[in-house]
Amino acid sequence: MSKIKDDIKRANYLIKIPSFFRENDDIFDMIYPFTTENINGMFSHFNFKDKDCLSVLGSSDQVFDMYLRGASSVTAFDINPLTEYLFYLKKAALDANLTKEEYLDYFCYRGTDNYAIFGKRLIKPFDIRIFDKIAPNLKGNSYKFWNDLYNKYNFSTIRESARLFNSDEYFRDTLEHTVAYLDDDNFEKLKEVSKNIKITFINKDIKELVLAKNYDLMYFSNIIQYASSMFLKNTICETAYLQRKLPLEAFKNYIMSFKDNLNANGIIIIGYIYTIFDEYYSNGIFNKEIRDKVFPLDEFNYYYFKSIDYYESPYTNIDPKREKDACLVYKKTV
């Protein structure tokens, strides 16, 4: 079976069977519609101008924000092959010169305050009228993929949460804070350069990733919090402390193997850490004692910024421990 036929078959399966009815359900089978991280706050700490970047693809928002900030090239990898089709759909929406409101109405399942609000919208999520504007800018397999789904399903079924798309999605007014290109002016700037935006896509799990070139910046999103399922899975250690520490050490050793593919002064954003001061001990990356042992401050650094929870809960008294997210960084010295 060809790749496109296999990918369409996978998408059909996800759409027909909601996640809670699937056997052996894996959250990474579904597409994240938008980032779940404050990439705007994080990326503001780094210089992307004329940089060659490596990134998880995911929702594609990281890629668009990198190009908005002046990146020269982006190589994107993801274990989920369907993420590539979302990238080309979002790019085609930019090339179609949608307004920002049309773009958000089309891609967002959540509204400004709850899921039900989209029932009042003039434009519904994945509305066929907007897709008809986007479709002429889709090429090759990307057109075949989305056109096939629109020919088989009602548009609301395609975009319904917990089918093809992951239900982990923030309110659209949160996204306007946490995704730089969703700022009004930045959205127009991104449309101006969108024709030149492209990716080299690597459909691989991070543990199978082989790099063929060097980069100025690498970004591994929040994969670090899954270290225990990546390393020492089904292994019982002598103590709970080691059960949390050893997978983190294994993750560190693996990620640091990529430093040979860093240019001089290159940066690895090793991991995005949610609400870094709200510690809990079931996961080593959220335990400061373990984290500092594995990633000593004389070799690694942290950058702090407002948490995505901060923007998601602007009218409530958020716990001060949950006000900051952070990223863990390694910088290669000449």
C-alpha cells in the first residue's frame, strides 16, 4: 500500500472510532490542532534569524513561529505521519490569505470560553466553505488526503475532538498570547513569507532519529516528560528515587548525542517543563532534586516565562506555583 493510501486509511480509522472506544489507544495517533505550550514566551529568549532549526512537528505552530522569527530552514520530525498533512493545510490557509478570524474559526474547536460556543459561529470548525478557499493551495498528497476526508465525512466530524484531532486544546484567546503568529500584526507578516515556508519532514520516533546535517537550534518540545516510557519501560528499580532518576539520565544521554550535530554556539532546547515550580514526584523532570542531579546548572540552563495555565485562567486566582513554565537548555561552546 502506498504511503498516501496508508495515511488516509489511518485517518479514516481515527475518525470512525472515537478515542475512548479504541483498543490500545495511543494519544500520539491523533493530531494536536495547536501547541499546548507557551512557545511565544519561550522562543522570545532565542535568536532565530538565519538559523537552521530542528523541531518536533506536532501542531506545526512551532515551525511557523520559527519562520516568523527569521529561521532560514526547519527540519521537522514526528512519529505521527498525519502531522505533515496538518502542516500543509495550515500553510495553504496562510497562502489563501484567510483573515486571522477565518483561520481561527476554521482550525479552533474551542471558542473563547467553552466548547459549545462554536454552535453560534457563522464559520464552523473545518467549515467546507473555508476549505474551498484553502484547497486550491494544497498540492499533491496533501490535497488528496484532505479532499478524500471531505468527500467522506461532514466537516464537523473531521474536526470533532478525540477522533482525528487530540482533545488537548486551549481557548483561542489563550493561543493568541502563546503563539506569536496569532498576534494580529504577526499573522499578516507570516502570510507575507508563507510562500517561502517549507519543511524537511522526518516521520520517525525520536529514538529512531538520524540527523544528516548540522543545526543552530534543536527543539524537542515536552518529550522529556515521557522519559520513563521511552527508557526502562517495565523495569522495576530498587527505589522510587531511582525509578524516576534513571529514565531521565537515559533521556539526557540520548539527547546529548545530538550535540555533534550542533553548529558552533548551537542550542538544544532539551525540554519544555510545565508549571516548573509546582513539583510532584511521580515524574523525575518535575522533581527539582532529581532534575538538578541529572542536569547540573554548571552545564545546563533554564529560561522562565508565563505558563500556559496563566493565560488559560486569567480571571481566577491561579496558584503562584503554576504561574511559570520553563525550558531546559544546553548551549554548545566553541
